[in-house]
Amino acid sequence: MIGQTELAGTFTLPGTSIAVDRMGYGAMQLAGRDGNKLVWGPPRDVEGAMAVLREAVARGVNHIDTADFYGPHVTNQIIRKALSPYPDDLVIVTKVSVRRGEDGSWIPAFSREDLTAQVHDNLRNLGLDVLDVVNLRSMFNFHEPAEGSIEAPLTILAELQQKGLIRHIGLSNVTAAQIAEARQIVPLVCVQNMYNLAQRNDDALIDDLASDGIAYVPFFPLGGFSPLQSAALSEVAERLEATPMQVALAWLLRRSPNILLIPGTSSIQHLRENLKAATLEIPTQVLADLNSISGAQGD
């Protein structure tokens, strides 16, 4: 059972001794929903959410992606309740630069006060003295990367790192130019952007990061709130006796060795299905069929 994630291989974050299994877990779906407010409030079944986290760790997951603005605060509190004291090899990656409005909106929060408060919120709600990895999420456009300088907020995170509150820094929702700017300020261990079988704008970026040993972590690897749908994907899944989602995850693992997966779910059954993607082999002759998929529903 534990060997499933190991079959995906491991990746050592650059400049560190941190080796994470490439099949991780994204915690966003552990938060609840209140009408049109997504990722808001507690889940209907808190015990069930904790069971998913414990199952993930029991099956070898040692990389959990989260954010204190999920809920807000809810997801991190559930992680702490379910898993603390944490396994020695568990790496929790969080992100900052967003606060939530009372209407559930996602509001940019780049000021020194905002970023400092968010780091301390993550520490408190996760029950940690230092955060393993903090990703600065660019918010010039909430839905996709957009140009704009991130020097000021990244410098603030670098100062918090120097104070011992953050071990390593990454980026989220960023352009190649922003990555280049950031690398002049602080060493980066990872970049987290939207990427999946149908959304491949970052193809060149993934290869560039791989050459520099920097991890690429695709969010919405299964399409997010609009799951991937493709006749070609379904046909390949049938041929491989797998689910379309398992095939989509296995394709990502084959795409590049620096890709780390963080599929999220609030279901133990779906968690187990996702983890099985690490055991799925895609014959070379069917990769071309998968590579032909582009522009499918996956926003």
C-alpha cells in the first residue's frame, strides 16, 4: 500500500535535503462551501476530512499543499488536528498574498502587514514554528499569470525567511519574467501554476525549470472545478483499464521528472484512485493520443 506513491519517484527540492514523493495531496477541497462561496467554512464532515488526510499519509504521501485562506483557516486547522504531531518527513507547502472577503471573494493582500499576518496565521493554525515552503501567489490576475513586478512582496517574504519563520520560498500563478525577477532576490524551490492535459501554456517553462532543478507543481491537474472531459482521454482510459483521471495524472508524471502532483479530494475512495495513478504505465504508442488533447474543458 505504502509503495504506491514511491512508484511515482521522488524529487529533491533544489538547495535542500527535502525529498518529496512526486504524488502529493492538495488540501483545498477539505474546506466547505456556503452557497456561491467556494472553499469557505468547514466541511460537512470534519471527521471525514481528517480521515482523508490520515489515509493519504498512511499511503506514503509526504507533500501536502494548503493555504490559510482556504476556509479561511479551516483547512490548516483540520490538517493540524488530523496529523499533528507531524511525521518527520512530511512537507507542508502553503501560499500567501490572498485574503478572503465576507462575500467569499479572493482579495490581493501584498502589503507588509498582510504578508506578515498571513505567515503567522499559517504558523498558528498549522501548529508550526517554521513553515517548510511558502509560495507567493501573484494576484495581478486571479485566474491566470499576468505581468507585474513581484519584487516588493517577495522581498518581504525573504525578510521573514531570514527571521527563521520560513525555510524555503516558491511562486504561484506567475510568468517566466516574474520567475526570473524572483531568482534575483531569493532562491526558488518550486513554481505552482495551472497545467494539465488540456491546459499546456507552461510547456516551455516546465522544461526550463527542469533544467535548473526547480520543481513545477501543477494546480488543477484534473481541471479544477470543471473536470477534464475528452473523448480521446476516455478512450485511452478504457484501453488501459483505468479512470480518465488516473490517466491524466499518470500523463503528468511522465511529462517531466520535476513535476510534483497535488490532486485534491475530500473522498477516501477518490484519494485511493488518484494514488493508483502512480502505478499506471502508459505505453509509448498511446502517449501520442494523449498529447493530441488540447483545449478540452479544464479551466
